[in-house]
Amino acid sequence: MPKPKDASLTYLRFLNLVSAVRSLPAFPALDAVEERVLNALAAVWAVGARVTVLEAVRLAPDVSASTVHRRLKGLQRKGLIALRDDASDSRVRIIEPTALATEWFSRLGQCLSVAAREA
């Protein structure tokens, strides 16, 4: 079991690596709310569930619905999510990750692996 000091150093290495990934030209700049919404969406996608726009608004209860909706539109413009109509109800929009989002999460996972390996 790692000592608390070792774990904190691993976390700090991870943050430094993520900072470097954020500055890569391959990825668009995200504000804090966009990143938080994208991470919340990823948690749902990771268990194989689909996410509607209405459900996405509920993923950030302390952020207004209009702010979340604006951030979803921003994530779509930046190429990180795609919105599609539900096949059974055209009033419902499903949020899906794009290849760019998958690459973003892959890079973050690599940062975590490197930070843990260097511990």
C-alpha cells in the first residue's frame, strides 16, 4: 500500500501530465464546466448507458440547465460529442462521444498510467 506522500506525488504527476495534454493542438480548449460535463457523460457511457440531453442536465445539479445546454452545444461544436435524434421519439436527443472524445479519454488514461508507473 503506497504511503500518502507517494499517492499525492502520483496525483501531482497526473495533473502535470493532463496539463500537457490539454495544451496539445489536437484537442480543443475546454472550460471547467465543459470538462465537468464531459467527464460526467463519460461516466455514464463507461457503463454502456445512453445519455439524453435532459439526463445530461441532471448530471450537474449545481449548474443551471441553460448553462449545461450551452456547454453541450460547445462540446458539439468542438467535435467532442454528437447529438442524434432518438429512433423512437424525435423529441429526445441522445448524446454520443465522438472519436475525438475517445482519443481525449485515452490520452487521460495514458497520463494516469504513466503517473502511477512512476510512483
